[in-house]
Amino acid sequence: MPGLEDLLQIPALSPLYAVPIIAVGLLFAFFGSKIFRALIFLAGGVVLGAGLALVLRALGYDALIVVGAGALGFLVGGFIALFLLRVAIFFIGTYVGYIIGARLFPGNLIAVAVAAIVAGLVFVLLYRVVLAVFTAVLGGALVAAGLYLLRIEHFIVAIAALAVVVSGVAFQLLVFRKK
């Protein structure tokens, strides 16, 4: 029977896994913010579109109406999800601002409220930058893992991962910037 130490061991991966891992890492590093928004859109679209289609089908509507309403629900749900993402980011920022304001201005409710609102707005404004950095770091880590599987020297792996992160952030912020 395997012991705890057997369960905690990471199995060795074949170098054949390196190419898809590196490819996904580069995809995240350079297009991560676009992929993230697309996934949020898809999730919202599937929830509303499928939910609407299931309800209409259960009510006995014709298949053409069910499919059409499902497709329309998919589009509306996707845009609602993207909007709610921004709202969620604002509320996360307000919570962080509240915590900071409560520490800096204990007992001053107005100062705490102002700190919360300002932090919420800052989070919304910096969302694009933070998402670009996060996805580029994730991509750089995947590239490093792929290069490590190819048994590349650790120093070279670290330099390559850092180059992917920096170039990925720069690419996302410069190419995908709002006009």
C-alpha cells in the first residue's frame, strides 16, 4: 500500500509535453488578457443562453424559438458577465480600500468611505495592467516548466522566463491598449 511520501511525489513528465506547455505559456504571456475576457464572455453566455433555452424547451416552445432565444441569451449573458467582472473588481477594490482606510483612519467613517471608493476606482483603472502582468507571469512560468522538461540549464530557463514575462506584459499593454 502506498504511503504518504509516495502520494506527494511528482511523476516525471516526458519531454514531449514540453512543446504544448511552452505553446500554452506563450499564448498566455502574449494574449492572456484577451483569452481571459473571452473565457468570462463564454461562461456568462453559456449560463444565460443554456438556461434560457432549457426554460423555453420545458415550457414547450418550438425548437427554432428555443435555439434563437438560446443564441440571443448567449450574447446577452456574455456581455453581462463582462460588465459584472468590472463591478466585481470595483467591489474588491473597495474592500481593500476599506481595510486600509480603517487602519489609517480608525473611527473616521467619512475617511474610510473615501478610501474605499478611491481604491475601488483605482482597481478598475489598473485592471488591464494587473491582468496583463498576471497572465504574462503565468505564461512565463509555463514556458519555464516546458524548458525545464527539456533539461535546459536552470540559469537559461530563468532568463528565458523573465524575457517572456517582460515581453508579454509589454506586448499586451502596447498592442491591446485602448485607442
